[in-house]
Amino acid sequence: MSGYFSGILAILCINLIFAYGIFIPAAAGQINLGGAGFQAIGAYGAGWLSSVALMPVWLAIPAATVIAGLIGFLISFPVLRTRGVYMVLATFAFGEVVAGFLLRTDFFGGAIGLVVPAHIELPVLVCSALGVTVLAFYLIATRVGLVMRAINDDEAATVLMGVNVRAVQVLAFTIGGAFAGFSGALYAHNFSFVEAQYFNSFLSIYVLLFVLIGGVQTAWGPLVGTLFFTLLPEFMRVGGSWRYVVFGAAIVLMMMLRPQGIVTRSMIDRLSLRRWAPRRSAAGAGHGR
Amino acid sequence: MTAASILSRSRTALQTPAFAGTLVAAVLVAVVALGGHVMAKQIVSGLLLGSIYMTVAVAFTLTIGVLNFLNFTIPTLFMLTGMVAWGLLSGGYVKFAGGFSWLAALAAGVAVAVVASLIVERFTFRYLKMKHGDATEHAIPLVSSLGFLLIFEHLVLITLGSEAQRFAVPFKADVHVAGLILGVPQLASCALAVAVVAFLSFVLKSTRTGRALRTIAENPDTATLLGVEVDKVVPIVFILTGLLAGVAGALFTINYGDVSPFMGNNVGSKAIAAMVLGGVGSIWGAIAGGLLIGVIETLSIYLFGGDSVQMVVWGLLLAIIIVRPRGLFGTAAIGRGKM
């Protein structure tokens, strides 16, 4: 396998895990524009634990994942008090604070960055990405996933059904933070170097775009969105800056023609040959095709 | 008079421009009183920077207040003005105006920003009628504007290059007031920023268009029922947005003499911070917030060094969103999802 191809595959795996970290809250109706903050926590946490605290890699990565999840849990309470545009702003501010903190703190290397000598190989990344994908699919298929979908469709009605909406939202935000942190921990150990400038607002924007363009109705959305937007620029490498223009135009057109994302629930139903299953049109009537 | 009415009256009093101005002035006086001359210098440069943040913040707050739309193209419009003006001037396209060709170039830059903003309107609102009813639906125009951010920024990179450029403004003059040196361009731009914002608040308050805008902000469906032609009024928001962002970009170019394809990013995020600090949807809040953020930025550079700005500003912002999401002057109604 050529170095170029394995490099793309590594980025693809990391982006995919990151995208699921944004998808899980988004499936419950929460837009997280501070994803880079959680990824940075995971990257710096794991990097510091393995390079300075000399923790073995197999322990440092889960530990950093737990830390990111814990911070996601704590930050979810104030963030969930806000909604709509305010939630976008609050999470955006969170990402900026984390990046600013890491840039300024000499403890984590400051602007110089943090060198992580321990290295993990590509098979580990691929297995992790597969694991997270399966986990996300499983989560969406459970009762919790059903409630998350219900909250996304109509929060007030979900409350009326006697569901503890707040608990599910906190759970979704926590899992999302942990996934994003996990992707950061893998990033740090695959690239052997982390710097705060990498985790900027554009990273948060891109990963949110992967998820929203892919579609938040099913767990297929982030998979399709990440594959599409990670691989498409590689195939268009000749285009230079033009590919970003095409990328932007694709986003604008997508929002005009199919704002619910590439993959929708009814599309999965049609593709999955379950013709005998009762149609979901009663529940999905308001959601287009 | 009942306690409740006193409370509600005091709450409305808190939202008046007089209170906003008093608060800002009080903070500044306190800092100057504590810090003396050196502080006064920092504050003046903070206010000059703040007048640019203020103009951009007003653009943000206008689109959120009326359309509930966080318009991420605003920083790009800001950048477009500066870069287009530089491109015109360095390409030698504006020769007719003699010594004032830089002014003509900047005016052309503002015009380009307004046109670009109208293009954004077409694709984020005019042709965007599909609804799917999810909780993430409010993000559709936002995602579109992120797409436009990529398009505009990379078109500029392709046509004008990625280097930071020098934009020379020929006139230079200083005024000395109480031992402080103030540049005339800076003062003029500060005055222009105030004039643009005052014009905007006049439009919103006293004209038929302004009334239509405020009706849409209240409720777009009711506005339609009352005979407001929403499709004709919404473009006005975008024209004003382009104008505000463009003027701010032109002022920034005059004041600091540098343009680059990335000049909008920093100003844009500071302006978002200013808007939230002042209260989303409130024009006077954006004004106070912009000036305060400008002062906070120069003071935190002066006191803690350049790296601290991002953390101080955004930490403050996060705290405000958590403790008081309405900001200093905002109303609770904004951000509920309207259009």
C-alpha cells in the first residue's frame, strides 16, 4: 500500500470518528460547532499522557476519550440551556476557548506544539473507525436512538410522551464529546505531533458540514458525508483552489435541493428492500421524501 | 404602581441606548481613572478598533434579529471590500479619480460586497423554500452561508493571491487632544462607522421599510398576513448587511493599511463575540459590545500579551452565554427559530 493511499485512509478514519462525534448530538437536534475543541482535548490529553506521563498508548487513548466525554458531560448542562442559534454560538465559543487555552498554556507546549513519540499503525485506526461506526449504528437502533430521533423531530411532543429529554440530550452530547476526543487521541498518535493551530474553527465547520450534508436522520449520513468530502478533494487534486469553490457551490446547491442531507430515512427504507414492512409515511409525512 | 411594573420599567430602561452608552462610558472612565495616561492611550486605540467590530457586529445582529440567520459570509464580505479595492488599485483600473483613486477603489469594493450579499440572499432565502421540520432546520441558511464563505474566499485566493498586501492611503494628519495623538483617518472612520449605524437605526425605527423589517422579525407569517411583501423586504436586510460589512472593511483598510484574504476571520469572530456580549438581535447591544470588545482586546494585549486575546474574549463570551444568554441588552425572544 502506497504512503499516499495509507495517509488518506488514516485521515478518513479519523474524520469518520470525529464526524460520528458531531452526529450523535446532531441526531438529537443539537448543533455542535465546537467539535475541534473536543478533538483538541482528546489529542492533547492522549499526547500528554503518553509522552510526558509515559502512560502506555493503549491506556492513554481510552483515558483521553473518557476525559473528553467527561468535559462534554460537564459542558452539556450550560450548553443545553441554550438552543438554536445560541447553541451554535455557545459551542463555537467553547471551541475557541479550548484552542486559545492550549495555545497559551506552556504546560502543553503552547504555540510550539506537543511531540508524541508513540505511534499507532493504520490497522488500529481502521478497526477503531469500524468500531465507532458499528457503535453509532447500534445506538441509533436502540430505544435511546429512537428518543433522539423523536427529539430531533419534535421536542415538545417527546416531552409530552413522558420521555426524560434532558437526560437523553446530555447523554448524546457526552457520547459526542467522547467520540470527538477519541478521534483526537488517534490523530495525535498517528501524526506524532499536535499543535493548537490545527484545531481551529474551520475544522469544526468542516466536520459539521460532513454531518449535515450527509444527513442526520440515519447513521449512514456521516459515513456518506465523510467519504464523499474526504475523497472528493483527493480526486480533484488538479483543481487547486478551484476545488474549494466547487465544494462551496456543492454545499449551496445541496442546501437548496436537498437540505435534509444526502441520506434520509425514507431513502434507506426504499433501498433496503423491506417492502413488506409497514411504511413509515405516517411518522415521516412531514419530512419530504 | 406595582412592584412588577417598576421591575418591567427598569428592565426596559436597561435596553435604552442611553444606558448602553452610560455603561460603556462608566467602564472606560473607571479604567482611565485607575490607569492614567497609558490606559487612556490603550482605550482610544481600543475604541477605534471597536468601531470596526461594532459595524460588523451590527451586520451580524441585523440578520439574526430579522431572519434568525447566523450569516457566516459577513467576514468574507468585509474581506472582499479590502481585497477588491486593492486589486483595482494595484491593477491600475481606477485612474480617473486622480488623488482620490483609493477612495473610488474602496467605494467599488463596498459595491462588490453589496452585490455579493445579494447573491447570498438569492441562495440562502429566495430559492430556499424546502422545509423538513427537524430541530436542525435552522442550520440550513447557516450551512449555505458556510458554502459561500468557501466560494468567495477561494475565488479571491485564485484571482488576487494569498499574500497580505499594502494598501497605501495618501493622506496623513494627526490631531493632538490632551496629550493623545489621534490620526485623522482613524477619527474620520470612527465618525463614518457611527454615521452608518445611526442611519441604520433611523431606517429601522422611522421608515416604512424599517417597520416591515421589525414585523418580519416579530413573526414572518403574521407579517405576510398584514401585507408585508417578505420577498421584497428580505433583500434589504442583505443590502444593509453588505453595506455595513463593506464599510467596515473599507475603514479597516484605511486604518491599518493592510489587506489579505484572511483579514475577515479575526474581525468576524470578534464581531460575533461583540454581538453576543451586547445581546443577539439588539442594535445598541452590538454597538456597546463592539466598542467593549475593542477595548478588552487592546487592554488584554497590553496587560497579558498578544496570545491571551482569544482566550479572554471567548472565555468572557462563553461565560455570558451560560450565565446570561440574552447578553447585556438582548431580549429573550431571539433564537427561538422563526423562519
